[in-house]
Amino acid sequence: MIGGYKSAVTKHARRLGFDFAWQTRFWDHVIRDENEYRRIAKYINENPQKWENDKLNGGKGNKVLEEYSPYGEEDWYWMT
């Protein structure tokens, strides 16, 4: 069912002249009950407020943007 929907939307968008493609590595999921719906709706409503702290936006926890000690000077406290 989802595959048919995505195919129809893609064809329609391209027919209208849009350069359209679905997001890669996107996980399609059918909502199965009221509790799951509420959990997902809450996530959708609250998640944009977390963008300032998101690691993909340079927030805390972004290991890619943090400076690392030069090789050989690492802090090995966790090994003791």
C-alpha cells in the first residue's frame, strides 16, 4: 500500500514538473493504535524545539565538531 502511494505521488509530482525524490533511508511505518499515534504526534510537535541543541546543528554531543586530543594524549581515565 505504501509503495503504491509513493509511486503515485512521485509520478504526479514529476508530471507537474517538480524535481521530486523521497528522502533516502527513510523508515516507513504504519501507525497501529491510538497510543502509538499519540507518541508519534508528541514527537512531531516537540522535536523542532530541540533543534538548537541537536548534534546535527552543532549542539552538545556533536562528536564531529568537538576537538579531540592529539593521538597519544588521550584521557584514559575510563580504563582505571
